Amino acid sequence: MVSKDQRQRQLAREKFLRQQQRREAARRKARTRNIVIASVLAVAVLGSGAAYAAGAFKSDDKKDSAAADPSASPSASKAPDPCEKPAAGKVKKETWKKEPALTVDQAADYSMKLATTCGDIDIALKTKAAPHTVNSFKFLADKGFLDHTKCHRLTTEGIYVLQCGDPTGTGQGGPGYTIPDENLKDASLKKAEKMQGTQLYTYPAGTVAMANTGQKHSGGSQFFLVYKDSKLPATYTPFGTISDSGLKVLDKIAKAGAQPQDPQTGNTAPNATVVIDKGTVTKS
């Protein structure tokens, strides 16, 4: 028979374990929150009364159960996969300690082509306005860093973007170095509204912008493609414009919807199998 003291010690151990589990879950989700779209949703989705209102991004222990709730995700229904199987090959794991030397011709035009399993996405790059960003993607593309990488996040409420560029497919990977913020006053960004003291701007459909950790000058290799006008803080470097044919590819991906939020990563992965078979940056 268990004594009263033994029972109390057992209850104390169980309480301690629960506390440790909650703290670890909070730390894990804090890391996830620092990835661009998670932090953006905390601002943008609040006004729409969607996922944030369900508690998906609160910084307390109650958030854990809400994050696992499919009702807190952009889309819980799964549509047929409209994309092809990925090409054979493996993701590169190489990283670098320093930003590559600036070698792009800032007076020239550059374009990026993402040959994906869902179709080609062609992007005209803003070399003069964002030379460090374009130079970094030229370097990474030449190294094959984008090849065979999976686009890991699709948002379908509040903001409308597909996020790619992480070789780990978790939203926490990068090239090992960071690049400076650029072009934050791009003429394409229009003031929208203030929300909780934060000025939001409209990132128009067709914009390609850098993801970051929420801190200045923290961009790496992750970027997001806007397929529908989205209101965001002007803290994400806009460095390219998607072609009309590329927007049609994104529309196909968006129509397939997103999976429920992953409680481990915080991602809402696209239902479509969106893999960049090959990424190239070329000078016109």
C-alpha cells in the first residue's frame, strides 16, 4: 500500500515533469515563432479574427493545446495533389560563415527561375534596389543550395504566401550567414493600416520578399512568394516580382490548401508537393 508521503512525492514528481514538458514546448515554439510567417501572423491574422484569436500564437502554456488544434490552422481539408513527383537528387547541406562577396553587376538585370514540381516560377530580381539579396541568391543558386528543397509553409488566411528556401524543410534552416535588410521603402509597398501600434503595408500579389527572424538584418535563404495582396510590416526585403505564369502556378498551389498546423514546427505545409527541383539566377 502506498503511504501518504510516497503519494505526495509521486504527485510532486509528476508535477515537475509536467512543468518541464511545458517549458520545453514553450522554448520549441518560441524558436518557431521567430521565423517570419509565424511572427507575421501574430500581427496580420489578429485583425481577421482567425488563427491568432484561437490562441495559436500566444506566449503562454495554453498555446500548446491551441497549436495542435486543426481549427487554428489555415486549412484542415486536404485537396488532391496537383503537382508532379520531385526530381531525383538530394538537398545540399553545405553552409558558409560569411555573406558572399558582392559580385553581381548592380547595373544589370537578373532573373531567378524556380523549376518546381508544380511548374516554373520566373522572378524578375530588383538588383539595384537589393544588391546584397540578389547577390546572395546568385551565390546560393550557383552552389545548388536551392535544388531539391521543399517549400514548407503555405498561409491561406490573413496573409497569402508560400515560403521556401529552407534546406531542412522545417522553417529553421539557412545558409549559415545573414544578409542586410534592403529596399524596405520599395514603391510597390503601400501603407495599409495600423494594428496594435504596428504600421502594416500591402505587399502586392507577385512580390518576392525575404523571411527573417524578427530581428534586423537577419535574412538568410528563406523567402516568401505573395500570391494575393497581403498586409505585413515593412520589415521584409522585397527583392523580386513574379511573372504572370508564375502566379498561376502559385494559384494552383494555394487552391490545393494547407495542412493543419504542425505542433512541432508551427508550419502549415501546403497540401501540394512543392519542391524546387532546380533554382537558377541568370544575368539578362
